Amino acid sequence: MNRLGKKANETLIEMALSADDDIAVLTKFKPSQSEGEEYNGPETISTAGSEIPSSSEGLNSTETTLLIPEHQVIDKRHQSKDSIFFRDGVRRIDFVLSYVDDLNKEWEKKLERRKEFESNLQKAGLELETEDKKESEDGKIFFVKIHAPWEVLITYAEVLNIKVPIRENDIPPMVENPLDCVLFPLRLPEKVMHPEPDYFTAPFSKDKQELYLINDESTFFSPSMRNRIVNYILTRCPYGTEEGKKKFGIKRLLNNGTYTAAYPLHDCQYWKKASDPNCDSERYTLYMEWARFLRFYKEQPLVLIRKYYGEKIGIYFAWLGFYTEMLFLAAVVGLICFLYGLFTMDENMSSKEICDPAIGGEIIMCPLCDRDCEYWRLNTTCESSQYSHLFDNVATLFFAIFMGIWVTLFLEFWKRRQARLKYEWDLVDFEEEQQQLQLRPEYEAKCTQKKKNPVTQEMEPYLPLTSQAVRFCISGATVLFWVSLIIASMIAVIVYRLAVYAAFASLMENTQTLQPISGVLTPQLATSVTASCLNFVIIMILNFFYERIAIWITDMEIPRTHMEYENRLTMKMFLFQFVNYYSSCFYVAFFKGKFVGYPGAYTYMFNRWRNEECDPAGCLIELTTQLTIVMAGKQIWGNIQEAIVPWICNWWGRRKARNNPENLYSRWEQDHDLQTFGALGLFYEYLEMVIQFGFITLFVASFPLAPLLALMNNILEIRVDSWKLTTQYRRPVAAKAHSIGVWQEILNGMAILSVVTNAFIVAFTSDMIPRLVYYYAYSENEDSPMSGYINNSLSVFLISDFPERNEPKENPENFVICRYRDYRYPPGHEKKYLHTMQFWHILAAKLAFIIIMEHVVFIVKFFVAWMIPDVPADVKAKIKREKYLTQKILHEYELEKLKERLCQGDKRATEKEFIATEGRMELSRAM
């Protein structure tokens, strides 16, 4: 095999802390050259391959292009628009920088930064080639194409501890699944699911290049590995000193406008394969087999996703796909529970009594608001009581317990799936990777003070404790302010509900056009629907502003590592989203109708607005309405934001290019016109799904169809995410991740909280416990135990006891008594309007139910979690086998090298060293 990087000409990289500026910078990088080899001259502005700067160094890109000899100027018409190579057609473009040469007041400063930055990139070993603005589609943008030669790749592969193949995997594949024949229509072709053989891998080392399966140096490192290496250099390359501080990193240059974009290239257009046979056209394969909606029933090509986009994006789609698969079971059970409620609707005794003119038609209910509202008959809520039975039935209890167990199964089986992916994707020994654990460039730049690291004994920047405390106080106060703002907005919505209820009641009573639907659209339902819509609008507005605030305060805290930055931002965003999305549902579930008082002694908010009452059939239907509007609205709005907005932006940005010949629109220009995925792109995807997870777990007892809605959304979500990533966004820089990170802990916390919330919903929001208490303790009809329940659940109030503030303006039928929802003694009783013993029985039953349900579900959850190992047994065996074989291969390699040294008469290679090496191999075999 061909090998480069011999001992005498090895490339060197030093990541050191300078004594004067204490910032890690890249030192000069001298690529190896064969002795006597002549340098072929500069290529545009490239000086790589020569220690002596080219004649164009120090000039801007425009001036450089003018210096190119006439025979070197390339006619774009002879270049393929899908070219991902330099003009020589050999060197691959690993990264592209773009900028606009604006002649503004900062033009000279930006020019100086670019000159210094590009010069340092070349000193680090990268090769550059510039496309003049005259060659661009709009005649304004310069493009700097970057290529990482073999010497740079092997140097940074060792720095980043990248694992590479050493031998093809000889472990037999898993036993075939007997259901494979049934699942065959869901499968993708083998060449798509497994585009390359499986290998045993080991961390790359320049000293052991003969050990690795290097068939072709140009393809040994995948494009995602190459762009990851180049991005590592770009984020740490200096570009000068400003205000006495060393400045470095492409991120700062993008922020200050020196460059307008920095991105790796897609390998082809998504709708057709590249014409170049050296291009794999993986983007086209992903689009055809994964990103089209008509493939919604197919499995995802996770190996190809990981190869093209990197492990971090691959693990997200693996998690989303697994979550969607598990939702199928929850959706089926939820649908069965819903159908049970639908088919037993006519058998519901409570609805029958409410709808019966002789029972519900004769029960006069107390007014639902002061002065303006009238007395009303119970049978006017006939339809809403029937619909309430769809969700408030015995199946609700079963489904709440089932979902408590389902969420445990989901989290435990995901751990197993994640462990399998860690093995298959070479992430077993992955420790959140250097690029996550090492200092952020922003931290190094902003922290001017230094202290000695007790582990490395080197000086490194740090943030003083006092500065950290001040920043955390400001951050905490800001988060607290925004959470308070959410609570204030929720109170405003509650005030809206209280204020407009009377208006809806009066409108529906006096408007003839609403009479046909007055049975369905009751004042309570109209208030609930409009309030839910208003609440959703407020949620979206607050989200828009808080996202920017959260990023700002996280930047202000100056987190030390990338992982720390992501975790802090995640917790801030999730805390805010949790309160923002769920606060209204918590209000309806646990507060509405619980602190109403009774006629003549109502409780008021701010001593002005009377607290809301629940419908006679209960508050569960209102919780269902609230949950449906917020959940469905968020999913619809999210898909609009994710799919339609990027498509419109790209269509608008490319409108001029459609008028140009195809072969004038180059690959780097096409990708430049796409949207940027951004460092937080995946963060928002996780956040969206975790919020949805909360809806289907925290409040699922009120809406068994929530998992079905989530399933349908996720089937669409997978294809929308894949479509936008493949067609509408620039190719993201590949990054590694061995898990979903802090989101796993958030899901675990929500799983535990969901058991508590669902127990309280069944006990306090639904009517199940009061009905059961009546059935077993207070029913007097043995033939029909539930008959008389409605009359039993309504207390009596003497209208003459109304204070002037509460008494309706009119009583045309001269009613003497009215009924209200509570368990209180009637007028004339010695304990008039005090709670009856039945109220305390029901309260005791509710509390007992909560304790029993929580303990039963928690015991089952923890037992299931204990029974299911986090790592499958076959994966453990494969990991041990791979470690053993890898050690054996490395030891054999060392032994062969030692034999060569002995044969060559190397005095340093003693016989004892040879024996020790053989002994180590024997010990390894024994272990």
C-alpha cells in the first residue's frame, strides 16, 4: 500500500498556550516534499506546499486574481456545476468560505483580517483556491475553496482520536428475525442500509499507518470526517491581534462580517446523481430513499445518514425513529380506549339523566356569572356531557396506568438501542470527544486570567468566582423574570375567560342564529376554545422573544466547554418552554372549578372576577380542548416553520439563478444560496419533540388520542426534517455524539412527573372517583346502580339567599331553588351549605387512589427498568470481541516491527523487549 508521512518528513501540529497571549494557536505547518521535487507555482492564492510565501501574498482576492496568468483562468462553462473538486479535478473541496468585498469604512480592516487568516490557514497546511467575484452568479461574491491534503488529515485524525478501519468485522451477523418476511415491504435495499462493510476500528496514529486499511488516500477519510477536521482548524486559526487580544476562529470572522458564510459542500444535486464518477452522490440517495414523503413507511438509512451528516445528526434521527415506532403501540391502545368511550356513549347513565327532559330538563341550575347570567336547565348541556364520556370513562384509568408503564419501556428500550448504535458507530470509548470537552474559543478569548491546571500542570484561562457569581445572578434573574411573564400572561388569559364568559352567555341566549348549535357550543366551550387560541398565540410570541434572550444570557455566562454551553442552554430553554406550554393545561386540570365557593359565597379573583366553574359533566372535556388546540397548533406551526419558510427563502434567493444556463451555477454557489442549519438547529428539533413527549405523557389521561396525533405528526416530522436537511439547508459540519445528551435526563424526569399528573387528573379532574363512591356507597337502586347520580352530585340553593351582588337581574319563571355542582347540605339543614359527609368520603377516596396508583405504577416502572439491561448481551459480547481482536492486531503489529528492528541490527531492540512483547500478547489472549 502507498503510504505518506514518513518519519523524517512528518507533519507537526502544536496546540500550545503562548506565554504572552495564552491562546491556543496553530503553529506553522510544513507539508512534506520529496527531495528535489519542484514546486509548480501558486494556484490563485494558494501557497500550500511552499515555505516561501507566493508573490500574491498580502494582496486581496481581487488583486490576486488579476495576477493569475491568462492560461490559468478557468472558463466556468467547461466546469461541471456539480464539481466538488479544485480546478485540477483531483483535490476535493472540503470547505468553502465566502465574502463580499464591500468598499465601506471597515473594508481595509476586513481585508487585513482575511489576508492574515488565509495566510495562517496555509501555514497550517490547508490548500486554498479563490473564485473571483466575476465568476459568481451575481458578480459580487468571492469564494475561497479549502482542501485538506493527506498530511493535514492524518495529523488531525490523531489529534481528534478518529477511529479508522483495521480489519473487516468477522463477527457473525445477528440471527434473522422470523418477522423479516412480514417486514420486507418496510425495508430499504441492502446497499442503502449498509453502503460499506463493517470493520474493526482503532484510533488513528501516524506511526502505524501500515496497520490501517488504506486503499486510497483520497477516499480513506470520508467527506464528513474531512469537513470536521477542517472545521476544527478554522475554529482555532488566528487572524491577528486587536485591542491587545489575540483574535481567532471563523465564528468571530462571520460575526464581524469579514466572511459571509463558511460551509462544507453537498456532494451533488439532490434530484440527480453527479456526473463525476468519483462522487458517491450520497445526497441523491438520501433524497430518493429517505427524504421523500412517499417513503414514509420505509425504515431510515441510519448508517448512510451517519456517514453523510455525522453521528450527532444520525443519533437524533435514530431516536426520533425509535420514538415514532414506540408511539405506534401507545396510539393503538389510545384509539381502543377512545373507541370504547364512543361505543358506550349511549350506555352512559349520567348523560342519559342530563339529556332526559324529565330529569335534566327539570333541574334548574344556578347562574354561571353574577347579575347578567340567567338560570338555565341542565339538559342544555346534553351534547357536551355525551362528548365528555368519550374521554371520561373507565378506560381512562387503564390508559393512564398503561402510559406510565409505556414510557418506562420506551426509555429502557431506547437505552438498549443507543448502546447498539454506540457499538456499530465506533462510539464505545467515546468520551464526549475533544471538541466537546475542550475549551470553547470564546471562553479562551474572554477569560484573560490564568491558573495552573492540576492535571496537566499547564496554565489555562479561567473565569474568577466573583465574575461567575455575578453572571449567574443576572442569568437567574432574567430567567425568573421571563417565567414570571409567562405566569402573568396565563393570569391575563384566566381574567379573559372570566370577563368574556358573561358576554358569551348573553350573546348565545339572545342571538337566534346561534340557536341551532347552542347545544354543542355552550358558553363554557366557547370561552374555553377562544381562550385556548389566545393562549396559543401568546405562547408563540413569548417563544419568539425568549429564544433570543436564552442564547444571549447563555453567551453572557461564558460556559467553559461546548457540552456545558449546550446543557445550560437546554435547561434554560426547556424550563421556559415547560412553563409556557403546560401552564394553561395545569390550570384547567388542577385549579379550574376547584376554588369556586358556592352561591352566595363565591370566591373572586382580585375581588372582581368570579372564579370559573366546571361543566356539570366535569372539567375533563375542557382539558381535552386545551390540550388539543395547543398540541395540534404547535405541530402545525412547527411544520410550517420547518418546511415552508426555508423553501420560500431558498426560492426567493435562487430566483435569478433560474434565468442562467445550468452550467454557470456552480456547486459552491448553489449551496451558498441554501439556508444555514446552524449550531442550534438540532437543539430546536429535540426541544420540539420533548415538548410533544410532555403532552402525550403528562396529560394523556384526558386525551387518549394524543399519542395518535403525535404518531401522525412524527411520521410527517421525520420526512420534513430529512427533506429540509437534504434539500433546503447547507450541509452541516459533522459532529460526534454517543447519546441524546441531557435530553435523556429531561425525559426521565418527565416520565416520573407524568405518573403524578395523570393520577391527579383521574382523581380530581375526571368524575371517575365520585361515580365509583356513589356506585359502591350511596346508590339506592340495585338494578341500575348509577341512576340518580346526577341528582346526588348537585346541591340545592335557596334563591332568596342570594346577596344582591350575585342575584340575577331577572327571574321570569319565579324559580325558588337552583342547583349547583358540589356536595353541601341543603337550606333548612342545621349545617346549611356546609360540606356533607359524602364530600369527605370522595376526597379520601381521591387521595387513596392517588397514593395507590402512584405506588403501583412506580413499582412496575422500577421493576421493568431493573429487568431490562441497558446494554444487550450480544452487544456486550461484540464489544469484548472487538477489544480483544483490536489489541491482538496492535500487539502483532508491534511484534512484527520489533522483529524488523532485530533483523536490521537495531541495538535498542533487545531480546528482553521481544520476549516482553510476546508475553503481553499471551496475557491478552488469556484475558
